[in-house]
Amino acid sequence: MITGACGERYEARGAIIGSSMEAAPGIHAVDFDGRVWAYLYREGSRFTLIDAGIAGRLELIEQELHAAGAKLADIHQIIVTHFHGDHTGTLAELQRLTGARTLAHKLDASVVRGDTAAPEPVLSGPEQAMFDYFTKGIPHAPAANVEVELSDADEIDLDRGARVIHVPGHTPGSIALYLPERQILFTGDASGSVNGRPIVGVFNTDPKQAKRSFQRLAELEFEIACFGHGPAVTHDASASFRQSAVAIPMITNTLVREGQGALATLNCQLSTRRCIIGSRVI
Ligand SMILES: [Zn+2]
Ligand SMILES: [Zn+2]
């Protein structure tokens, strides 16, 4: 587990994580101000974008591509892990600029398109304060196209085949992406990381279902986990998931406690134009 300020480099047992850098070879993390991370997955000269970040911040994706010697037009597909606006914010703009096809689970696709209202999360008392803070200042995500509707166990043309894992609970159509050959898992918000631990995501439409989905992820074998919120776990990640899965009630309570501390830290750091990413970020 690594902590530090945005713009620094974070070394973890040979892997590099953090802003403007690779979570693993060919996987570029796009850091949206320490709040949300999206990922650019490189295959030769073409890129898959996993989640589209916050509306109005397209330049962050563009900067990451430029750093890799590429441009927006090199994105050929966009996979959104769920409909939340911090994961679909630049989607409509990207579609206009790149023509990339977009893939999302069939249960979230109509919300992304703007055809269906988003179901509200079921928030515990302490979660409400986190939710109010976290969603403040995140602009509304414009409606966007979804060309490919996904189901559990679908295989996506990504590397040597990425498997869709349907992990409902955070939203009805939340997905994780599992690359068994490279032993990498993209969790979306089915999980986040706090203090180097994978935890069940927060702000869930069905909290019990979210816990079951987390346990399903813990049954997979993977070395690296890339989250929508919180730094990647870059070594023996599935073992960390199994440890967390055993202690889900405790972890959930701990998250709520640490979450309040995280808010204070994050608020402080953002107000001084420096964002701490790592142990205190939710
Ligand atoms: Zn979410
Ligand atoms: Zn999110």
C-alpha cells in the first residue's frame, strides 16, 4: 500500500500506480482529482477506456493519452462499469470525438442513455454525509449511447479476452472486468480500496446484494485490482479480497468510521489544491 500526493510516483513491488502512470504495463490510470479513476488499456496503437470519469474533464484523458504518445481517436471502445455520473461523465463527448463503441450491462444501459431514471442508493446514516460530500461538485453526466449491452459471462474483445462479471448491488447493472490471462480485475464500484484493503463499495442500491457480489469477486484469482475509487492493489490482490470477504461486517463498519476521517482529509487537501491519494481516500 502506497500513499502520497498527486503527481508523485508510487512504487509497489515493481508495479507503478497513481496519477499519470501505469497501474500495470499498458494500463494507464486517469486520475480525476483523486476522486475517481478511469483506465486506458493499451493494445498496440489502440486503447480501450474503462469508465469515462467526470463531465467537463476530458482533458485528463487526453493528457494521459498524450503521455502515452496517443490521441483521443485511438480509443476504439469504452466500457462503463455502471451508470453513475462519475463513471460516464465524458462519455457523450468522447463518442462525438472518437466514434468509439460503448459497452455497458443491459440493466444499466437505459440509465446511461437517459431513458430511465437512476435508482437511488440506500444510504446508512453515516453514508449520507459521505454521499453529500462526494456528489457535491460532480456535474450531471449527459445522456450517451450504449451500442453493446452486456450480460454476465460475456467475453469482451480486450487483450486475450476479458470476462464480464455481473456484480449487482452498487447498481443493478454493475460489472467487473476480469482478465484471467493477465490476472487483472477492474472492479468498478463493486469494490474500492481504503488503507490498501479492498472493501465493498458504498452508496449501493442494494447493500446486501453488493456484499454478495464482493464475495463473488473474492472467489476469482487475480494479482492486480484496479478500482474506481482508491489506489490499485498491485500484488496478490485476490488474497486481499478473500481477507476482506471474511470480515465484511467489520470492514463495512470500519469504512464508515474511516470514511468520515477520509472526508476531512480529502476536504482539507482539495482546499489547498493538493489531493492526497492513498490511505485516506474513499
Ligand atoms: Zn458508483
Ligand atoms: Zn464511482
